[in-house]
Amino acid sequence: MAEKLKIIPLGGLDEIGKNMTVYECGGEMIVVDCGMAFPGDDMYGIDLVIPDVTYLIKNRARVRGLFITHGHEDHVGAIPYVLKQINMPIYCTRLTAGLIKLKLEEHGLTKSTKLITVEPGETVRAGKFNVEFIHVNHSIADSVAFAIHTHMGTVVHTGDFKIDSTPIDGEVMDLARLGALGKEGVLALCADSTNVERPGFTPSEKLVGATFMRQFSGCSERILVTTFASNVHRIQQVLDAAAATGRKVAVTGRSMENMMRVSTELGYMKVPKNTLVDINKIKGLPKNKQVIVTTGSQGEEMSALYRMAFSTHRQVELGAGDKVIISASAIPGNEVTVGRVINELFRKGVNVVYDRADILHVSGHACQEELKIVHALTKPRFFIPLHGEQRMLQIHSNLAQSMGMERNHIAIGENGSVIEITGKSMKLNGTVPSGEVYVDGSGVGDVGAVVMRDRKRLAEDGMVVVIMPVSSQDGQLLSKPEIVTRGFIYVKESDEMMRELENIAYEAAANAPRKKGRDDGEMRSAVKSAVSNYLFKNTQRNPMVIPVVTKL
């Protein structure tokens, strides 16, 4: 029987987020990335969404390690939840390890988890896999691609990347190594598809630094900059621009404070001398000497910028004489919340500078020409587009074909697809369990489709409770039912409808067949059906109807 290499994406296909891919060869497995996704607008009460790891739990004895490309939430956010179900060693670079450590501490998993730091250029042996770490540029420091060496051949897994020829830390992407791997022979390429719709090249991060200098120079206002907390190089450029223009910098927002602490301790951020001050002390300085770096670039309700915009921040009050620079673009789906914050800032008289006004943000993902360079250097026999919605995966497939790859050498899978590669062929061969697991507070996976359907219905149409007092002696109804509504209609405004509902419920309950000594299921069912039908017919709404029998 021919030896096979299996590549199984458990997340990251047909979506942006919750990236996770399983590699299986010679009876052993490794996992690349373990990300989360933010809930959609219809996921009421859900905090975050993580991949379904049923397949890994079932095969936990064969898993040799978890390899992380970089420290963004869509690649590390599910780690604490997955580790509670399946313990495995984690291999990653130093900054990524620092961020994962914060998560492990929060969940009490530090002692039980083996966290191993690896430098770019080094190779880790994990069972039958040799995983080589290759430095790439991205919007967070210490990002890597992997060359996964197996006896079947080498797979290049890019992770998130861009080709930046003027990176802030001076470390350009290791294209030479990708070229060398291409010469040795690459069996398959698994590549990031996030920005494949955009032609050309992604601009360098340095351009944003030039914008900060422009915005800071000669400005008499207090400056607030909001960006992704994880973008160490962006924050570094804010610090440098502040130091160059004689301003002090204060930081607010938990994730921003954590990020700065970890990145300065590990040497990824260099704070210019006498630049950083406490948020409470900066208020004593003239406005033209202040810069505040804050969270909230996505309009998140709990973030520092949101609280400032809506006057609930304890330390910072915004108004005329303040300039807010939003150095991020809205993640798809967040446009409305970001717009709400921007509008509120304008209402307060704040000077808001956002992405339509200047080069305040550049992507961390490769555009078409950069993707072509990676394809050309690695010369893979097979190709699997990762990290993207369906249109992105298809466009990436077309891009590979435009460079001479045959369509039958490209696999566009779905989450759970088993992509089988032999030395000569690649095919989709079945599926494993996959999907979304909802995290709601401390509950993981206890909110399923039925609960989500109920929440959706409650949010859209409210509920109607029908309370029926019944004799415990003979099961007869003692009086008309009481109707209680929540989120449906205000009772006092619709007395007539309530009286009609009482009559309908009473009639349905009285006529329901009852057997001696049996439960009241048939009565409840009859009442629920009659009330639901009446409400839909008269209001075109479908609230949740809950009949309650109280025995007296």
C-alpha cells in the first residue's frame, strides 16, 4: 500500500479566523496553529468561536506537538480551550511564547503545558516530522513559516506573511531559504490567501512611520493613537515619532499594556529614553507634549477608546484639542462598530484621522505579486490554498494555474477535508469531524445549535409565557391562564390581545385530552400550538411560547 501524507484543515477555510491544520504521516500527527474567530452578529451571547478538535481528541496518542506560526488571536486564541481537552507540547518563537504564556497563566495551565521556544532557522524533531522554522514578515514580530520535512517530501506552510523589503526590525523574509527548498524539491505548498484579491505588492510598514512623523510634527493637539495591540512594530514607530517630536507617551488598555510589557522584556520593542510615562502623570503636561496609545481600533465595547468616546473612561476625557489617529482598518464585520466610535468622536469635537485620510495602516498579508514570488521560489508539485473565504481560495488557485500549475495538482478543501498526497497524486478523500465550538463565559461547547436557535428567536421576536393554574386533585383548570410577555409587546398597550390570548389558551387547555395520573404534556402542547398560531396570524411574529402548569 502506497504511503500517504494527509493534510487536514480543521479551521481557516471558507472563513477568516480559527486557523488550524493537522499533518498526518506514518501514523503520527502534528498540528499547525490553534486559532479562534470572533462571533457573528447572529451568535447572541457568544464570546468567541474555536475549532472542533474531536478528531485530535480521538487520536491524542498520535499527536506529537502543536506548532505556532505567530501570536495573532486567529492563530493562538483557541490554545487554552484545546489544551484542556488534549495536552501537547507547543513549539513557537520567543515573542509568540511570551503571548501564549499570558493565556496559559490566565487559564491555570502553565504547569501542565510544555512550551518550547525555537529560533528562526532551527529545526525541531517531533516524532517522524522535522519542522524547520523560517523567518517571514507580518504585522506581528517573530512570525515564521514552516518547512515540514517528512519521508514523503517537504511541505511549505507559509502562515500569514508579506514580503517587506524595509521591515522595522531590519529582518527581511528568508526568501533565500524558500528558494533553496524549491531547488531541493517541495512536495506541497500551503499558503495564505487573505490578500490574494489585491494586485501588486503590500506596502512596507515603514510608510506608516512616515505618516506618524507627518501627523505629529507641528501639531498643537494632544494625540491619541489606536492600533492592534499585537502590532509591535507599529507601536515602536509611534514611540519613535513621539521621541523625535518631543512628546511623552502613555499607554492604556489591558491588551496594549500586556503586549508592551512582553515585547520590551524580550527585546522586540525598544522604548526611547524618558519617553514612556504613567497615564495619570501625562495629564500634567501641555497637550502638545502628550501621546496616548490605546486599544479599540475595532470599536470593541470594552476597549479604552470606546470608553473615551462615550465618556466612561476614568482617566481620559476627549474633546476639542484632541487628535485621534486610528491606525488600523476595520476587520470585515466590524465596520459598523468602528463607524459608531468615529461618529461619537466627531460629535465631541475631536479631530479624527482614519484610513481614508492618510496612510495609517498597511496589511500584513501578501498581495498577488508576493504570492507569485513564493510560488516561483518553492516550485511545489501540489498546492493547497489556506486562510481565506471561498472566493479567495478560488482566486489563489487561478493564480497558481496562471504560473503553470495543473488544476488537478491543486486542492481546495473545506474544514474537515482529508487531503491525501502520495508521491504522484493528490486527492480529497473523505472528511473528519469539524465545525464551530462556541465559548460562552466559562462554558465551552455547551451552547449548541438548539440554544443558538432559541437565542436568535428570543432576540428577534421575544417570548410569551402562559401560566396555567391547575387543580392537583382532578387536573382541571382553576382560572384563566396568566399571560406574561418579554421582548414581544408591552402588555398595557394591547389589553384586547391579551384578553383574547387568555381565552384561546383557556379553551386549548380545557379541551386538551388528559389521562389520569399522566403529566400535563398534552395540555402544554395544545396551548403552545394554539397561542403560537394566533400570534403569527395576527402579528406576523413568532415569539417563543412557554406554557407553564402550576398545580394548586
